[in-house]
Amino acid sequence: MTRIPIRFGRLRLPFVITGITPGLSYIELEPDVVRVRMSWAFSMDAPRESVQSARKAKDSPWSIGVHGWGGRWRVNGAASPMVAIDIAPPARARVLFFRASVRELLVSVDDPDALIAALA
């Protein structure tokens, strides 16, 4: 199992105050599952075979947190660097207490190249 932390930037304090901590925010890569957690705010388990591709994505200077719509979700504690992960068929996730479908996941990590290589 490989665990890659979700990157938090300068605005770490508001996350920690709401209980979204770096220690509980990560991407876990197992042989059969890609698990993504951002504390209590987001959780997704996708079959590893559903990961179609992973690539560097544009930075997100005005948008951090957990949000999305239409299958495209952003889970980031920092504006950059970002990785986009394409998932097909879409994975099921929980956002707060609601169910969501994820076909594209954008996450902030310290080493995007390492995550991309691990998902290849």
C-alpha cells in the first residue's frame, strides 16, 4: 500500500479548525483500490482498474476544499500542484453526508509525477 498525502497550503488553519486535517487527508493506492479521503468531508473508493488516466492539471488559485458537480470533483487543500484522475465507470463517493459520482477527480499533492507514475 502506498499513501500519498493531500497537499495543504497557506490556508491550512481554516481546514484544521473545521476538523479537516492533513493526517486524515490522503490518497491510498492498493493493488485493487484507489482510496481518497479528505477527513470527514470526502471519501471515495474506486477500483484500480477504473482509473483510466492521470495527468497534471491546471492550478486552482481561487478554489480549495471539496466541491464539484456533474461527476467532476476537486479535493484540494492547496491551489497547486494538481493532478486530474479520470475514472470510468464513475466511482461512488461521499461528500459530507451525500452520495456523489466521480468521473474526474482533481487533487493537490506535493509530487504530482509520483502520483501519476503510481497510477500508471
